[in-house]
Amino acid sequence: MSDHDNDDNLPSSPWRQPIIWLVIALVGAAVIGSMVMLRVAGGDGSVDSVADDVSRTAGAQTTDLGPDEAAMQRGLSAVVRIDAKRGTVQVLPASGDFDRDGGVRLSLRHPVRAADDMSLELAPTELGWEAQAEIDPGHDWNLQLASPDGRWRLLGRLPKGQQAARVAPALQAPPGS
């Protein structure tokens, strides 16, 4: 009988079994993945999904569409223009019945970081409205143009690197009206 025959009967260490390492690796990956997903999901609370005031009733979320309907009925649309050389933001009316004597309010919302959102009060000019502002062209902006009293509003999106965008009512008139 040789010394090697006795080696087959000795129990091997559990740490030498590949299945043990597989179980440990799976559990570790699940824990690390959970922490990463919590961080990505906005654990710091800076992600805003909707800027409108939303009410919740019996599980349904509702918001006031009155300003959108008023803008649709008046046929309002405009162009928001960023002039980086002059450091200005201009709004030029494209269609509809705007009150040209009063100012307008332009909200520029960062798609992810609420801390970067901006709100500008634009004063009337010969062609439309204008305000001094430096706008970061390095990312998209969600735009909302509204009357100071909130009676109407127009929405649009300014893509990264673009200098102008159209804003229009969120609601569309039904066909044939």
C-alpha cells in the first residue's frame, strides 16, 4: 500500500471547491450591483421627472392643462434664440396673438439636474422679448415659455449645441377643427 492511496480518503477544504467561489462571487456582485443602482436612481434627490404641479387622486396623477389649452386656442408659437456672443436670450413670436406690451417668463430646465434649472424674465423689445443670460450649450434644455400670470404656456426642447428652438402648445387641435 502506498502513501498516495491514503490521500483519496482525506476530506478536501471547502475553499478549494469552485462552487463555493461561484456562490460568493454571485452574492458579492448582487450587493455591489444594488449599491450602484441606488446611486444611479438618484439617491441624492436631484432628479425631477415633471416640473408641473401634479396632484394624485386614487392612484391617478393629474395636472392643470388650462394654460396649454389657452395657448392652443390662441394659436401661439415662438422661437427661443440663444445669442452666446451677446450673452442674450431672445424670444421671437412666430404665430398667434401675443400681448406684446408685457414681458414673458422663460424656464430652462436641465433634463437631469434640477440645481442647474434657470428662470428668466424677458422684457419686450421691437422684435419680441429679450434678457441677458449665459446659457450652457453643453447639454439639452427643456423650455417653457409662459405669460407672467400663467394663463398660457408653450413647451419645447433646445438640443445640445443648437442656438434656437421652437416652442409650441403641448396640446394639439383635433383634426378638422
